[in-house]
Amino acid sequence: MNYRLAYAVGFHPWESAIETPAFVASIERLFDEAEVGRDPPYGSALDLGTGSGIWGVELAKRGWQVTGVDIVEKALGRARDRVDEAGVEMELVRGDVTDLRGAGVDGEYRLVLDTGTYHGLTSEQRAAMAREVDAVAGDEATVLLLAWEPKRRGPLPRGATREELEANFPGWEVTDLGRTNFTAPKPVEILMKPNEHWYRLRRE
Ligand SMILES: C[S@@+](CC[C@H](N)C(=O)[O-])C[C@H]1O[C@@H](n2cnc3c(N)ncnc32)[C@H](O)[C@@H]1O
């Protein structure tokens, strides 16, 4: 998927997830579970492929110290506007998820979120992203990642499975948490059958 072009022409249908109550309920439940038994501030969170910062801003509102990374400057510009509008603190970094440390993104993140980046990467990029996440996630980290089910979809994400995640994240236990309840625009939903699932990863 050419995200630079997509943002340039204003094509970002994934952003309608915030207007999909069933998806919002599913992501909020996962955030609740990552916070259970603790009070804010919850610690550092990394939003991979943050786009216009929708979910990073939601995490910041909840009391996480958030860093958002994206490779597309136009997306980051929109994220800056969203952060300002929300009146929250969120660090925004232009960088590649396959080389987080090269972009200066390092540390021991407690929560790592990926709403739609990993499953659109090539096999090599996925392996590199997994190595980077392993390097910057703390011992107690939770990784929350969504992926479409595998299918050839031309320029759209080809998806991923739990087994493929396990292969890229050795040392992590991968749990399939079931449907995210996101409904893509009708033609995509019918032709591309996203059948999008949440996965939770924790160190074994
Ligand atoms: C499907 S969008 C999701 C955006 C955001 N997470 C959301 O849910 O609104 C995927 C995002 O990943 C970014 N992205 C794709 N490949 C990337 C890479 N190698 N490094 C950093 N960001 C990347 C894109 O620019 C895009 O913003």
C-alpha cells in the first residue's frame, strides 16, 4: 500500500474505526486490560504507524506517555494537529517501524500498539519490525496488534496469522483475541474480506 499517496489524496478509510462503536469498544477493552490494577500515569506507550495519531491520542488521554511513529510526513502533520486539539502530550517521530532505534525510538515501552501497519509489510519488513519491537519493549510489555486474515489483495494488506506472528516474535506468547469488529467500507468488506483480528503478545 502506498501510504504516502493515500494521505496525499486524502484516502484513509482506517480512520473511520474511531466512528465504529463496536471497534472502539474492542480497543478500549484491551486498553482497560493493559491498565488493570494500576493508576495513571501508566507508563510509556508506542503507537507504531500512528497515522494521524487517533489511537495514540486516546492513549495519552487515558494517562499513557505516548510516542507515535510514522513514515509519512503528511500523516504526522495531521497527528500534530490532533494532539494540539486534544491538548495532550504525545511525541511524534518520523521513522520506519523496521528501524525504530535508527529513528531514535528506544527504551522499554510498556505498551506497544499497531493498528494496521504490520499486516501490510513485506515478510522482510515484518521480521525487522518484530526485532525492533522486541528490542524496545520492556520485560512486562503488552503488544496489541491487529491484522486482517491472509488473502491476496493487490495493494491492500495481505494479512497475517497467529502462527506467522509467532514465527516473527520468538520468545513471545501470541494470543488471538478474535474479531476487532471493524467494518471496512462496503466494497473492501465484500471483496477483500478483512476478517480483522486482535492479537496480544506478551513475553513468555
Ligand atoms: C492502516 S494505517 C493505520 C494508521 C493508524 N494506526 C490508525 O489506526 O489510524 C497504517 C499506517 O502505517 C504507516 N506505515 C506504513 N509502513 C510504515 C513503516 N515502514 N514505518 C512507519 N510507518 C509505516 C502508514 O503511513 C500508515 O499511517
